[in-house]
Amino acid sequence: MRKMLSTWMALVLCGTLGAQEYTPSQGLELPRGHVAPCPTREEAAAAAGRNNRYFTRLDGWNREGGRFTARFTVPFAWANRQVLLHVDHASGDYEVRVNGRAAARNSNGSAPAEYNLTRLVHEGANTLEIELLQPSATAALESWQESPAPMLGDAWLMSPPTMYVRDVLVKNSRARATDDFLTAEVGIVVKTAALNPRTSRIYYELLAPDGTTAAIGHNDMTLDMRREDTLRFLARIPDTLQWNAARPARYTLRLKTRHEGRDVEHLEFHPGFRTAETTANGRLLVNGQPVALRVREVRPDIGTDEIEALRDQGYNTLRLLPGAANESLYDTCDSLGVYLIVTAPVDTRRSGLSRRKGGNPSNDPAWQGAYIERAEAAYHTAKRHPSVIGFALARQSANGINLYETYLHMKRLDETRPFVYPDAEGEWNSDRLLTE
């Protein structure tokens, strides 16, 4: 019995001092691209992260070790609306508490995440606590950082209506190779948090770069009990206004939600429309034309000046290293016409190449949920941007069952862009993509 107790205590001590057991994320909203509600069309057009009646940045954090706390106010204007928290990134996995109550746990601090706090907050003063878990349970997947200091990225609160635009999707196609236009299908994903059926009217307006109207309309949507559906419309995009590196044309998409005769949110996006696919031999085609990808691997916090300098040196494609990338990076590449390959935050090189038990996490089924979660988050965060022409599943992470399953999972998406794993070494779980 004494020997058994000694063994148990040793295991407990080892688990306390070493890496924790991986725990899946809990309490997160589904991943999506950047969405920020505004009370008027003018504020939506000028938003760029500015505070408004429905959007408040969180500043003035107090930090004690790995615990960050802040006080915030829920105004009367948010009554009968939702309260969402957005955390851009953190230096590791973390837990969220509101007014002393557990709200969520996130096992992927490298990606933006959102949390519905509606049931945990009240009008007036509230307290938010974000605690980074130390030691990090996911350190084995993040070899690019060594014992990182506790850090929290930008965070904000926003209040969409009970029935709101959750995401925007874009799908482009060309019926015939000889066509001088493509058909853009825009999907407006609408979600309701109500327990009873609810009807709202969704307005959309798509403006070409020259300000002319490419599409306009509205649709009444009825959703019941926390459901979501997608409103779709088509637009004809002429060749002269398709997005590419030489001519990064961007449209303006304006959305409005109206409930019971009252406007309850305004949104504005700037999509670019283009096709991107690969041939059987791995050549990338953008708008049906072959593109030679001159690639430079860069850190995800690269600045605009550095991007412009690399473009001037002849690099037209950036492959992002794993880590947290700001939304402004994608916007910069969209506007400059620089292609991006987005890498999921998985880098396990410190674990070596062994596929045996206790070796690299890529071949340990216990980590499979973490691999898929990180690939999905990276995809949904960046999918809307025309500059993103491919996705990488990981970097320097050996190979194994988790990368096989992640590849199959991501290929089930209705997606023509390639999913690659540069270190697959000829195995099947990587699409071909020729680069220079």
C-alpha cells in the first residue's frame, strides 16, 4: 500500500510540475471571421475597432501573475440583446470567469475566440477575469514559444441583437473558361439566441470599387430556438474588377438587421472576388490564370512596412509561421495584393520525430481534437480574405494520425484552396502546391 501511495504521489507531482493533460475548449462560440456590430451605417463604415454604442474595447487590465482582471459596464442600451466577449489571442490556454462564475476554457490561445456572456452579466458594473493556465497544457503544440510570459491580446465586448449576423461567407465560380466574368455567391449566416421563433429582416447591398451597385435586396428570416440559417445572393463580377495581385479590387458589402421595424445592427465588409484552385501538378490558378508563387516565410506579427519591402524584393506570397495573427495583417495583404498561406498554430518540433507512444503528439490520438480545433479556427478566421490562397495544417510536427485526420476533416469543406503540410515528406495528407 505504501509503495502504491508513493507511486500515486509521484504521478501527481509530475503532473503538477510538468505539462498538464490536454482538455478540449469549452464555452466558445463557433469560429468566424471578424464581425463588429454598429448602431448606424456611418459608424459601420468608419468602425476600424472604434467604440460605439454596441462595441467597447477593454482597457485598464490589472495583472497578478497569469491572472488578468478588468471591470466593465453593461449599459441599458444592451437590454434584450446579446453580450459577446472577443479575445484576440493569449500566450497560452486560459479560463474565463465573469462575476466570479466560470464562463469558458480555451485550449487555443493563438486564435481569436468569442464567448457569449449574456447569462452571466447584469446591467451596470461587472467583473471579467481571464487566467492563463500555467504550466500550459498545450505547450507541446507550441514549440515556437519557450516559457512565454503571460500576455493577453486585444479584447472587446460587443452587443449584437438577439437575432444577428454571425458570419459572412464568399464562394466564387466561373461557369465556362471563356466567360469574362465570375459569379460570386455571398452567404450571410444569421443566428438567433432566442428560445422562441423570431423574425428579422436582413438587408444587403454590394457596391463595386467604383461605387456602383452590384447587388441589393433583403429577406425576412424566421428562426426558432437558437438556430441559424444562411441568406444567399449572387453577384456578377466582371474580369476587370476581380481581385488579383496586380489589381487587388475590393468591394463594399453593407448589411443591416431590422427587427419589428427598428434597425438593430449595421455591418460593413470589404470582400474581394476571385477564384483560386490548383491543377493536378500543383500549379496555382488565380482567376483561371497560372501564378508563380515566390514565397517567404514570415512571423505572423509582421508589419506593413516589412510586407511592402518583401513585395518590392519580388516576393508575392507570405507563408505565416504558427502563432497569433492580427486581423490587420489580412486586411493589409488584401489591399496590397500579397498572397497568404495561413498556418494552423501547431509546431511540435521539441517533441522529436518519433511516432512511438510518448513521442511526437502528431501520432497520439489523445491530441486529435486539439489539432482539428486549431486547423478549423485558423481556417474560419481567414477564409473570407481574398489574399489567402492556401492553408497549412502545421509546421515541423513530424506526421501521424492527427495530421491525417485533420487533413481529411478540412477537405470535407466546400473549398478549392489547397490544404498543405510542407513536412509530410511525400505522404498523402498534403495537397500539391508549387512554390519558388
